[in-house]
Amino acid sequence: MAADYEDLSAWGLDAAAEEAMLAVQTECTFIWANREGWPVGVIMSFIWRQGRFWLTASGHRARIAAVRRDPRVCVVVTSTGAAGVPRRQTVTYKGRCRIHEDDATKAWFYPELAAALHPDPDRQRHFARFLDSPQRVILEVEPTQRIAFDGTKQAADTTAWIEEGL
């Protein structure tokens, strides 16, 4: 066993740990390419449903025009701040983004996002109502590739190396 951080492949995030993190985390970095091809990202709220990321923004945002031009995006999620999961877990997804503007998607998405973000039912109801604005769209990101890392495994190996005097 090498005692350095050159090869991180042994510290991949297990599928069960990844699902546990995605079930409780509600914040990600959403990244797209602007008109000049530069990567741009913002922090957004999301929910993970049906093996996809679901997010929302007003349709007049630059990111929506960019996704309409090029649906290739990236979503980065960490366990930081997520209740009940270990810290130092991360996963980056390359994916394709689809924009939804239909009432059926809005009908299930707004209440589920509101419930994920607000524990109080009254607050959930108001939040979902405020989301339902004329230009709002829903983003569905289907992951096509992932890069995952579990810092808890790295920390355990580091502790073992130190104890072994490496």
C-alpha cells in the first residue's frame, strides 16, 4: 500500500453511500458553458429523483439560454452540510440537461423541492406557490458519467499509515 495521495482510485464513493448523500443533500454546483465556451457555475438547490437531478430557475437566466444551446452540463455535490452522512464525500456528474415547462412536471416538482428544503408544511406550501411563476422552468439532468470520492476512506487510510510509522 502506497503511503501518499498520488492515486485516489481506492477511495471511491460506494453506490450506497452516494445514494444516501443524494437523498439528503439539497445543494449542488450546476455548471454549463457560456456562449464563448467558458465554464460557468452557480450553487443551486436540487432534488434527486428517478436517477436524475431536478433543479429550477427562471427562464430568463443566462444558464437557461446556454442549456438550450448546449445541453451538456456538470453537477457537483458534496456531503458538506448534509444531515446524517459523513463529511468529505463528493461526486461530480457529467450529464445532459433537459428543460421542462409543462404543468405536469411542475405539479410534482415544486412540492417535492419545497418539502426537501423546508421542514414546516406551511412554509413548504408558500415556497411551492412562490416558485410557480410565469417564466420558471425545471431542469432535469441525466448523469452520463461520474467521478466520486470518499474522504472518509482516505482519512482512515491516512490514520493507518501514521500508526504504521509511514
